Amino acid sequence: MLHRLTFDEKVIGLNSRFERQSAEAILRHTLLSGQFGNVGVVSSFGAESVVLLDLVAAIDPATPILFLDTEMLFAETLEYQKTIAERLGLTDVRVITPKREESFEKDNEGLLHLYFPDQCCALRKTIPLQQALEGFDTWITGRKRYQSGARARLAPFENEADRRIKVNPLAHWGTDEVQDYMAAKDLPRHPLVARGYPSIGCAPCTTQVGFGEDPRAGRWRNQEKIECGIHFAGTNLVRDSAA
């Protein structure tokens, strides 16, 4: 009987093979090899999202793109999403929103983020995304090692709690590579970047970043929270520094 690889065995093999390969090589293997089942990309259409989306569009513009509209995003982000999808020819952008009845029941006044930010992220991001990913075997993210301490050891391939494989083709990219790529391709920039928002989330929980601050300093400022909760560390959700 043939041995069926576990998620851990698959990920170990993939990382051994692709650790030093390019983002394009990782994406081509993920999208075209037929070894990853149903594959989707999760994108915030934030400050650096256009890089991953451009790489994906060059390989397969029909790849499903899952965009989480928390219903608390900046208006500029919603407009930018439409601009980028049209510019890159992305043909399957799926806008994911929280269920109306759950939002009405748990956050009728839209103030949950002020008192229980983790619960707000769960309601508006984590739960809707996990529901949207039910039909997928693999999902692709734009996370990078330089973005925060929690991502410093990020691998190109991850086992997401034995549910599916998560792919981080830009894990090894630095900020210079991101900016150089955007400039070389003349890709549209998120309009809020020029106004001091190098990392962009929901409007109530994102502030401008001062000179010399970490690019993610404006996310959940003055809180221990550093992640929204849609990513796993091993089998645990990553929501804050304590997690």
C-alpha cells in the first residue's frame, strides 16, 4: 500500500524544494502543477497587495481572489480593490462579508472593536474567511518575514492545522524588493500609503505611522494585539502577542 503523505510531510518536502526559489516559481507550482487541489488567494488589497496579485494574474488571472470586506474598511480600500481587479484582469474576485444576522446580533452599533477587538476580528474576518475557505485545499497569502516578529520565521509553505496548505510566496521578500517591483511594473499604489499608512486594515483600528516607526505600528496602536486572527501558528490562531 502506498504511503499517503501527511500535511506535515508535504510541507517539509515543499519547503526543502522551494525555500531558495523565486516567488514566481512557487506560484507556478502551486497554481499549475495540479497537486494542491482547489487554490485561492486571500488579499486585503492593502498597501503591498498588488505585488502578489500581479504575479498571480500573470500566471492565471482566473484564480479565485478572496477579499474580506469587514464593512469597516476605508472607502479608499474599496475603490482600490476595484481599480486593481480591473487593471490586472482578475476575473474571479469574491467579496466576503460577515453574515448580516451575526453582525446585527453581536455588533449592532459597530462598536465591538472598542471593547473586544479580538471578538470584532473574529466576527468580521476570521469566521467569514474560514467559512469562505471551506471549498479550498490551499490558499495563498502575501505575508512576509520582515513585517513583524511573529512572521520572522515564515516559511513558503505551512500546514494549517491539518486542514489545508497555506502558501507564502513572498515570505523572503524585503521592503526594497516590494517597492522595486511595484515601481518596475508601474503598479497603482493604495492612495492611503502616501498619507502615512504603510499598513492598512479596518479604518477604526488603523492610524498613521510616524517617521522611524515600524510600518505596522499603526495597526491596533497601543494594544498588545498584532494580528487579526486569520492566520494560524501551528494549530493556534494568531491574534495577539500572547497567542
